[in-house]
Amino acid sequence: MTNFPTGLDTLNNPAASDYLDDAPVYHDEQHININDAMEAVQARIGITGSAVTTSITYQLAVRRSDGIGSTPTDALQFLNATAAGAGAQQYSPAVRFTGQGWKTDTGGASQAVDFRMYNQPLQGAAAPTGRLLIDASINGGAFANIFTLTSTGALTINSLTSAASSWIGWTGRSFLSSPSDGVITVHNTAGADFGRLQFGGTTSSFPALKRSGSVLQCRNGDDSNYTNFIALGLFTPAAGTLNFETRSVISSPADGNLRLTNNAQTDFSLLQFGGTTSSFPALKRSTTELQVRLADDSANATLRVSHLRASGFVEAGATNEFFWVGRSVLTSPADGNIRLTNNAATDFGLLQFGGTTSSFPALKRSSAVLQCRLADDSGGAQLQAGSFVATGIIEAGASSRLAWTGRSQMQSSTTGQIHLMDAAGTGFDMLQFGGTTSSFPALKRSSAELQCALADNSAFAAFRALRHVLGEISAPSTPAANTATLYAKDENSVAHLFYKDDAGTEHRIGQGYTIQLCHGTRLNPVNDSTTYYVGFDVASPVSTTYVNAQVRVPKAGTIKHVFLNVRCTGVTATTETVSHYLRLNDTTDFAQMDGTYDFPVNAYLHLTATPNQLVAAGDMLALKIVTPAFATNPTLVAWNVVIYIE
């Protein structure tokens, strides 16, 4: 038998020398007592989820204290009985609640969510005080306070949320509610009215907002009078007005418009500034005009502004002025004329554009000359225009330039000389005459040469003059490919005309002559592996027989140069090589010139030879053309040969 749980058992332990039937440790009684005690312990502890109200399991799950009446009775106590010291308070043990929450970012994970609640004693002079704190921690982080209730009843929380139909109020006085999202209502305790919302205090030294019917008034805190309302912005409904009782009305009939009217909203008289006497100005409506008047409406007043903008007329009397006090004056001495003068109307300095420093331009009067100057008058300024039309002289300073923005410039570095240059001032390309296409000529700079070219630079242009005077050059440099240099040179104290070809060979002009080999109809097509002859005249077709193309040599000499041009205006050939020769008396081929006919349509193939071949008067010459087997045969091909003989 056991005394537990109302008392503690005193059990006899047998000695090593006791027998099973020795008193008082009978063997059967030992088992009975142990069994009874164990059963009593189990009953007191209780099974898992026990509903037995006397079991410890039940009482830990449900803190039940029946029959305690109206006297507060501890059901659970967390005690720190250690005495506090000066500056060393003793907190109560904390109650900690731990759960697990799931985060969804970065793959998701379970994290601990903790709350703890505890008593924080605070040292005091006459007596200590205390605070009940609730802290929170996420994922093992540091605890942060979210709720504080002091022993004097003050409550501090991070945020306060009330149910939609709940309210926050002062007992027996006003309260706040929120009838819908974004709306707060201030009530009296009956929820039927509201008096004043006072700011800072309750006397006339403080402002308040008061409800009067459907009007919200700005009043003193004691409701003794109206007070001022100052705001960064003041808004009324689109159809609303700002009224001065029984007097003027301000309204806004449309966005960006303000209307001033009398109380009946049928007219308006004066908008006075500063006062009502002739010492003050006003704006007055006179039918459709706005007049600047004296505030007593006795006469017109002066209008002075730092900026004046109008979409209609700003009008002054015919003899009146627009002026800047103590400075410049703008008048109109006659219809269509505007005069700029100083304040004394005797002179004028600068009309500045954009600013007053050297970063801005200005127009300046200097006697009877109008100058383009920097706004600080430190130097001349550029003048740019779509075009200049003048009946007199357009003059630039000695070191100035006439320029086209981002393009060419013109300067005169010394008297009698004009310098043409690009925008960078480092070169020049072309001076075109009359237009920019191949229908117009131009002068082009190529290094130290001046060339006469077509205005679109597609080819050289003719240069005609009553007389060409060539300077003497003893040894000119070799010209570019497909060009020649024409020059004068002294021989035996007599000036002669020479040219140097692109091979660097010098030729004296006047000793030789040329023979041209050509034909009529273009060859269409050029056949494979065929020999053609060209030479007779522009009416003759291309021939496959030498005798039909041969041209007679009129005078004995040496064939110095052969110039061959080939042009295709149809289909160009593939890259097979075509051989060209001069054939003499249908026996001798010389001056071989090879080339391919794969050049672009309408372009030229230029070939040359310097054979130094002797010919006699009466010899016969023709151009011989030997074609290959083409992959693509050319069409509409023409040949032209110039033979120079000295």
C-alpha cells in the first residue's frame, strides 16, 4: 500500500542477510508496495493527452484553477527571487514561443520564428518601475522589441491595427473609426457629431478645425474666432469658389484659368495692390481691355516688370516708350521703325543676345557701321546666316574668316590673297563653279597640284583660255598613273613644250604626230578564240581581216607610245586574258598589251606600250585582238587606240 500522492512513502529496504520471510521486509510485501507506488506515480503524471484533471499532463496543458472567485490567483508563476542591487536589476524569466516558418526565396527553407515575453524592472528614486516587453526574432537573428507596456499604463507598439468595424477612442469622449479603406471618421462619444480638432492647445493661441454643417472652418482652439489658414496649395472643387462674404469671388472656370467677379459673379471692377488710394496701383477691366490704373481709379499707372509675356498686344501710346529704369529705351518713331537708344535717347551701345560675356554675341553701333561683336565687346563675333544680301560691303576683320558651319572657310591672310580651306583649316578639296554635278567644272587641289575636274569629281574637265603661260621646269616629277605633265623647258636658249608620261619618259611636243585606230559599231558579242582587227575609221566595223582595218603611216618615224582604251557597255566578261598587238604590214606583231574584260560596265580598260618601233612612210598598221575561250562572252565592246610617232 502507498501514501502517494497525498503523502510520501517510507519503504524498508532489505539487508543482504535478510531472508524472504524476515520481518519487516517480507518479500511479497516489498513487491506490493513498489507496485502500488508506481501506479500512484503514473496516475499523478497521467498518460499522453490525459483528460484527468488531477494529472500533471492535463494541468500542464490546461492551467485550470476552479473556484477562485473574484480574487486574482496565480495559476503559473515565473520567478526570479534574487535581490536587485543599485544599477543591477533582476529581470524575470522569459516565456519563449518558438515556431517554424517557410521562406519562398532562393529555393525555399524552414526558419525559426521566436517571440519572448518578460518583465524588465527599472531602477527608480522612491520605488522601481517596470516594463512588460515582447521581443521577436527570425531565423536565429537578434531579438528586437515590438511591444512595451509600462507599470504606469503607457503602451508602445510598432504598429496598431484595428478590425474594420472597431474603433480607437477616449472613454466617454471622442473616438476614431475607419468606415472604408483610406477614410477616417472623427466622432463624439455618441458617434453622431464632432466639435473641433484642436492643434497644440485649447486656447486662442492655437488653431483648430471645426465642423459647421457641411462646412469645415478654421477657428481658434477655444472657438472664439476665425484664424488664418496657410498652405503650400489650396484646392477647391472645379465648380467651387473662394468667397469674401457679400463681396468678391474667386473661381476657376477651367484648368489654368482664374476668374475674379463681384459677389453676383456678373462683373469685376478693380484688383488693387497694396492699398485703395492713388498711391497704389490696380488692374481694371474695361469691357475687353485690361488697364493699369491707380488704385482709386483716378488715372493710369505705370507697369514695370522683369519679364512681360503676352499672346496678344502689349500696347503703348505712339509717343510713349518701353524702357528699363535708368537704362535702355525702346520707341517707335514711325510706323515700321523701332529705335533702340540709351536712357538719354542720344546713343546706343550693344544689343546682346543670350548673355553679357564673351560666350555670347552682340550687335554694336560704331558711328554709321553695325558690327557683330562679343557680348562683352572684347572682340569680333561670328555672323552666320542662310544667305547674305548686301548693297554695300560685308567686312570681316583682318584675321577673321567667312565660314560655312562645319564646312569650308575663306580667309585673307594678306592683301590681294584669299585662302580657301576646310572646316579644320588644314586642307581644301574643290572649288565648284555653277553646280555639283558632272555638268559643271571645278578646280581641285591634289597635294601641290591644282586640277581642272568635273564638279562631281568623276573625271577631269577641259580648261580653255585665250593663252596658257607655262612656267619653265627643268626636271618635273613623274605624274600619277594614266596622267601626263605638260611643261615648258629651255633648250639652246629656246623655250620648247614638253610632256612627261606616267612612266617618267620626257617627250618634246612638236616633233611627233599621232594616228588613231578606231571602228564604228560595237562588237556584240566578242566570240571565243577569234582574231579581230581595228583601225580604219569610225564608220568601219570590227573586222576579222587585216586588210579591211589597216591604216597607212604618213611619215617615217619611231612609234614611241601606244595608248589603248577598251569599253564594254553590255555584259562584261569573265577573267580570261585578252592579248592586243600592233600589226605592221600584216607581217609583224609588236607592242603586246594583255588585259581582262571583267571590269565594271561602262568603265574603261586602259593599256599602254612603249615599243620604239621604226616605221616608214607608207607602212600599214592595225590593232590586232586575240580572244581566249570565254566562260562568259562580253557584249557591246569598243576599242580605241592612239599611236604616237616621233
